[in-house]
Amino acid sequence: MNTQLIGKVRKDILDNGVIFIHNYNTEQPIVSVVIFIKMGAVYEPLHLTGISELVQATITKGTKNRTAKQIVEEIESLGGEISADSDTDYSTLSISVGSIHYEKAIEILHDVFTNPIFPEEEVEKEKMNIIAGIIARKDRIFNVAIDELLLNIYGKQHPYGRPPERIIRTIRKIKRENLLSWWEKFYGIDNNLRNIVIVVSGDVDFLYAKEIIMKYFSSIRRTQLPFIQDYKLRLKRKYVSRKVHFKQAYLMYGFLAPAVGITDIREFLSLKLLNLYLGGGMSGKLFEILREQYSLCYETNSFYPTRILDSHFVFYLGLDHTRIELAKNKIEEIINLLKGGKIFDEKDLEETKKKFSGRYLLDHQTNARQAWYLGFWEIVGLGYEYDAKYIEDIKTVTLDDIHNTVNKIFSKEKAVVVELIPKKK
């Protein structure tokens, strides 16, 4: 059976301002609930860099009614799982259980949402875990390269460009009182921003799902979120060369790219298709040209993350340091071929659209992923309906759209190039 975006989706705004989205899916007796919260790095002042991640790491570690152990044991007794995550632009609190345990799951989720206590010992433990994770990033050359690239695209003030070392410094200073204050600021309803989205996806009908959500989440307190700072970015050509302890070299090209909420959505869609065409693993054009044709690298790919502020489109290669200059020339040659319409023809466009649609649909197989996508599009401002519309919009992208976007975004005068070269022994 072909994978499809299944289910009947409905949206309601509760009396208190919570956005409630319901996806009725009876394929399995399972229900997944995802709460999206407008809380992440984009809201953080410099002195609290990393606090959203720390809040999410510790919010399930104990409430006024349950210890961390009790939370885990209760969820496991229902055959379910609970998780809390933080992204640069938003955070999530999720739970999945058998649908017969829906109300109990919502009661536990409500307890975690409204009554966290951030136990001191758990806070210190998670601080060490976060710091250890940041330090471990230095063991992978990709991480070292992307950290350097983003710092040079955005600058150290911007939430997308702040160096990991800053997070270590600030995380160490954050106290339990800071976490409580940050939680109070974001785990509440801001009537102007519609900042809380609750998605229920699974074998629970709309009326019952809404009734239980209203029972437990109708009395969320009011709050006022801070504004996201307006960062003015004017990227100019920049080369950065660093000597590193790795044996291999690394090369990254980065360009400023549109945010998800731009006026001309066709630029966003064009770059999503280009990313799959160029990257896409071993079937991507970068792999075909740079590795198979010229044997320039051992890995190559591209990425274009969806962001609510200015995003970035990145080409990268892992290679021998003696081949860096040739690799630079070939990347710029590929960009010029794209600009001139010499690669990526009508056939490539149609094949990429089919591949894009297939992968997107395939990632909707579970209730948890269906819930996540509905909530994601809602929280970033395009509305839950865009989950279905996304594929339809992708189908309308033309070669002219691709050509115009390439010529606007991929200017060599507006690129950051990062070279990581092995230190001489």
C-alpha cells in the first residue's frame, strides 16, 4: 500500500488561546500527542544561551506530584514514552501511548507541563551532559566545520551563530531559579503570539480528544513572550582557514538563504528541491560529480534547514588537503552551471519532485511523525494545512523558479568558505 497523508485533520482554538489540532487515524490503536512551544535559542539573550535546551532536558525530571522515576514508571506501565526536545526556533513535549490510555497520558503530560520542579541534582547532571555533548562535538570534523561556518555567516551575537564555547560558559552559570523563571515565561499563553500548539494524532475521535485537552489544559496561566531580535545580516565574501588535529581536510561553502516565512515561498521551495538534487546522499549531483567523476572527496552533501530567521544553504566536502583548491574550483563550476541552466533540466526537476514527495510521505508513517509535522507547520507560521499543501506547492516549482533562485542566492560575493586543514606534525 502506498504511504499517504492519512487522517481527517481539524483545528480549533480553545477559549484560553491554545491551538488544538486533531488528526484522526484509526490504522493503529495508538495516539501521539505533541505540544509545540515558542521557546528556543532565538529568544535567548547572550547571558542565557542554552537555557531552553537545559529546561527541556530537565522538565521531565520531576514535578510537584511525581519524581523522575515515577514519571518513567507510569509511562512505561502504559506501554508508552515521553520526551522533551529543544530546537533553535521552538521546543516540544511529546507522549505516545495506546489509545485506551489517552486520558492518563494527558494527565501526566499536564503535570510535567504545569508542575516541573527542576530538582537541583538533576539540573547539575543535565548541565554536565550538555557540556559533555558540546565537548564531544570537537571529535567530528563536520561539527568543527559547521560551527566555524555558522559563526562566520551570522556572527557571535546571533542565536544561529553563537559558538559552542559560549554555551558551555553560560550553562555552567545557570541556576535552578533561572530555569523556573524561563519556564514561567514560555510555558504559558501569550494571546498575541498563539505560542502553544497541542496536536493529537491517532485512534481517538475529535470530541473526546478535545474534551480531555480542555479538561487538563484550559487553565494555563497567561504570559508575555519576549520579542525575537531583528538581526540585520549582510553577508560578504569571506575565507576562513583553520588548522585542525584531524588527518583529513574539510571544505564548506555557506550562503544566506530564505527563512520559512518569506513572502516569496517559491524561493524556499526551489532551495528545498535543489538541496535534494545536489545532496541526497549517493544519488545526489555533488556525489556524482565530485566523488565519482573527479574522485575529489570521500564524502559530500548539502543542506538547507527550515528556520524562522534567515537560514543557510551549505555545500560540504571531506577530502585530502592537497585537493582543496581543485575542489573549490569544481564547486564554483557547479554553481555556475546551475546559474546558466547547464545542469538541472526539466527531467531532473520532475525526478527530484517525485523523490521529494516520496520521502516526505514516507516520513509520515507513524502517528508521532504525523503529529510532529502538523504542529511544526503551525508553529513556524504557515499553518497546519501546509503539511498537505507542501507537496502540491513543490509540484508547481518551475525551471525558471530554480534559475531565478540560484542566481539570487548563490552569489560568490556573498559566500563564506571554511577550510579545515590538518596540522603539520
